[in-house]
Amino acid sequence: MTHFEWAKTVKEWRDKGWKPDGSRPYDFWKREPLRKFFQDHGYTLWISEYEQGLGDIYNVQLHPPNDEPRRPDGYTFVSRYQCQPGILIDKPEFSQANSIHCPARTIHNQDVLIRLISIDGDATGDDHYEAIRRLSQGQTAFRGDNYALPLLNELAFSGLRFVVSPLLSFGWKSWFYNVDKILDYLMQIFKGVKFSHDNLIAHLDLDSDNILFNFLGGRTRPADTDSDDIGPFRSHFPLRYYINDFELAVCFDKDSDPATSKITGLPNIRAGRSGEYAREYAPEMLVGDPYCPFKADVWYLGQMLHLDMDTEVKGFVEKHLKAIHDDSSFDGVFGKYFAQDIIRNEQIRQAFNEYTNNTNEVDISFPKATLRMALSLLTMIAQMRTSNPELQPALSQLVGSVVEMRRDCSRGVLSDYIGIQRRVVKWENW
């Protein structure tokens, strides 16, 4: 490829990260006209280890261009455990497995992520760009219920349009330390998606890998502890989640009626990415009829929460069912209620009350209130995942449900634990 043969579409840029053989995701970014363009605007790209002769061609690790510590930017925090005396501070790394983005360091040693968002003449990036602009313009950007990843800057070079955002932690998130942290997570995510919907934007790619949070990285447990036990590191800073990657989003005119705004086609096909969709399609997408993308987002949220929470929450309930009868199982007690088209919270609560009536009232350790909360969570998630969009709760109802759950919780339940992994309470004092 010659010096000036820039990609003509976002898909081409993405595909040439590894094609032809010998290509790497860093190749587009390292070209001197583009690298210098970013530097002239105050951004120095992170350095590729491979370009420095480290590792083989599959080494995609990048690290900052200087040895200065990252300066605070208000978007990222560390746990108290990371600040203990003698803790080794590892050099930051970024795995650039995808050529669509590249980290950079500002002249003030703050780290950001630069992403290619659209290319002139390629309509597949238009909705992505419109979604980012709509959620980041004017007073909208300062709304507390706007959980879209903040836009710090826009840059244009030779028909290529880039956006700059804070470099946040993504991917792995440990399980929740208590009920309060579960409800906080749900409230932020539901509010964030609702805010997008209120602005006539459907995401269509909601999953846990597109939910970022303001953790810089580092230790999530005290020094000299090697276990995977659950600790309270989320309480060490003002936790905020962000919704990322609106690449498959669809935007409607601001005066549109959400109730009648429908689309056809699969999200990845609409965005020019045939065969590149790592999600299960919402059931209504496979019928062929026009469907509501806002309801599809609710299904995707339900699917995400099911995958992330089902094992821990169901396992917690089942463990306590077995305390009453050794041969009990979750599906044996509640399965038929969750298999119905219409999943009713009152039926599940009644089944729980009938099953637990035989518990010894002296056994005060049996956490009835916390178990009811766990069942309410599972019921809500199941309702979101129903194959009939007309039976799904709206985002406003989901926000209201979380408000009601919190209101009905005692302080004891909010601080209680739902999960099957071991929680270490003593870490609260470290």
C-alpha cells in the first residue's frame, strides 16, 4: 500500500488490521502524516512493542510514549489497595487487537483513546457519528443521566473522522460486593440506555464488553492476597459506568415518535459488517418484519444481565433452598414460573413463601428478605428476555423497578451479599 492509500470505508480500515498477511492493527496509525497530525493536535500515540523489536508479529501490546505517570483526568480512579506502601506500579498496557482505535497521551500526560468513527463517502458510519454528536453536544453532554462515553474532541484528516474519549478500564468486572452495588449498576445502565432512547438513539449492540467503568486498573484486593474472593473495591471511588460503542446504532429524527419508529435488517448488516456480529440476534430481528430497535435494546440488556448474573444469583438462591431440603433445585421450585410467556413476580414470591414456610423461625440466619431480592432480580431479567417484545418492560419501568427494589430494602439487605463466590468482609478495613 502506498503512502496515500487510506481506507475508503470503516470496514476496510478494520479489515486491514490483519490483512493481507503481515499486516497489523497498528499499521494505519503509525504512518507519519497521521501520526504527526495527532501530535500537532496534542496527542502522542502509544508505542507498539512489536515496532520496538519485542515479540512476534502477533504482539499487539502498546505502552505510553514516555515514562511519566498518568495524570488524573477526573474519569479514572484506583482502589485504596493500589496505594498501599510497596505496591509495584506496572507500566500501563493496551492490547490493540482491533485496528479501529489507538490510545494516545496528551501533552499533559493524560491518556485518551482515539477512534476512527466515519470516512467521507462511507454512509455506514453516519449513524455512529450522529449518535456520538447528539449525546455530546451542548448541555446534553453535562446531564447526570447521560452515561454515554464522553466525547473530548473531534479530529478530521483526509476524509477520516476521529473521536477522542477518556481511556477507561474495560472488559473484566468483578462480581458485586453487596446488593447496593448491584442496584447501583442496574440503575446507571438503565438510566443510560433510557437517556439514549429519549434522544431517539437505539444502541443495538449492548453487552458487558460495551459497558466501561471509571476504574484505572491495578489491584482490586489487598496486597499479599492471591485469591479471587470478592472485595469492596468499588466503594473506594465514586463509581460510574459508561455505555460505549454506538457503531451499530440507529438514530431517528428528533421529532419522531418512538412508538412507531421501526427498522428492518440485522444490526451488523445495516452497518456494513456482514458476518461480524458476536451477539445472539434478538428474536424479532429474525422474522423479517419491521421491528422496534428500542425494544430490541431491552432484550439485549436482559440477555447481558442473564449471562452476567444468572449463575451467581440463581446459585445463591439454590444454596439456601438446599438448606431446607437437600434435594431442592432452583428449577424444581421456580422453573415452571420462569418458563411462562408472562412471568409474574407475585407468582414467584408466592411460591417462595410457600416453600419457606417450613423454615425454623428460630433460624434467623436464613436470609428471606435477601432471597426475595434475588428472585426479584431474576424475574426482572427474565421479563426483559421474553421473545414477545410487547411483553417486555420499557426502560422507564425498569428504572422504576430498581427504585422500588431499593426502597423496599432494609439497610441490612443492601449490605447483604448475593452470590456464590466467597466475599471477604475484612477487606473493608484495608
